Amino acid sequence: MRLATLVLVLLGLSGCDSFGIDADAPLDEAPASEPWTEMLDAVNAARAEGRTCGGTRYDPAPPLVWNGRLQSAATRHTADMVSHNHFDHTGTDGSGPGERASQAGYSWRVVGENIARGQPDVQEVMSDWLASAGHCRNLMDPRYAEMGASERSEYWTQLFALPR
């Protein structure tokens, strides 16, 4: 069963922008992933400090933990944006952040996404996100407990969530 699921996921990832995994049928285990420690550390450093985002004051927020399913969803969206020269929270297949998280097998209660393009490194993209009210609010939102992220060709996706 695990091998069949893996083959279906790999086929879906290799050939098209849109693939379906029944979000109500959880995968046997989370996709293998190593935390992107540079990004995770930068996010958690920002969350450790109180800050004002667009006029709203945020107290320090608990650190996030890395989640492989959220990373998979972020990677899928980044690849979609790069391959279609598209920059939007809605994918070229019509999917939104919550749908992409669900398709990656993540059962969530709250989900949020930051995207960016053109920044050469984690330090610059984090600086830009923290300077933007909406992106900053996502970074500081204390409801989120987990995250995944991806970057390719200076297209960036961060996905934040609270599991169900």
C-alpha cells in the first residue's frame, strides 16, 4: 500500500500541475523532509520578538515546527509559479493554500501563506515580509504551530498551519 501511494504521488508530481490526494484519507506517514533550518530559524527569530504589523501590535509568538506535508504543498506551489511565470496565491489549477495543504495530506484548522519573488536569499525575503503588514501578520500569528516553505528561481512560498 505504501509503495502504491508513493508511486501515485510521484507520478502526480512529475507530470502535471494538478494532482489529487484524498484529504480525508491520511497518508501512512509524512513525506520525508529535512527542515529548512535557515528559514525556520529566521521565522522563529521573528516570532520571538514582539512587533507591530500594519498598526497591530503582536506579542512574541511560540516557535513553529517544520512539517513535511506543508513543505510539499509549498514546493508544489513554488514549482507551479516558476513553470508558468505566475505569481499569485491561487495556483494555475485554481487551488488555494488550504486546498494545496489538504492535497498534500495535511489536516488543518487554520492555514496561511506568504509568497514572494525576486529576493535572492532568506534574509532579504524575510525582511520584505516583515515590512509588509499582511505577510508580517502571518509570520506573527500565534495560532500557527507548523510551517513548510520552498524557494526556486527566487520564487518563495511559506505555508503556515494549525493541525486539526
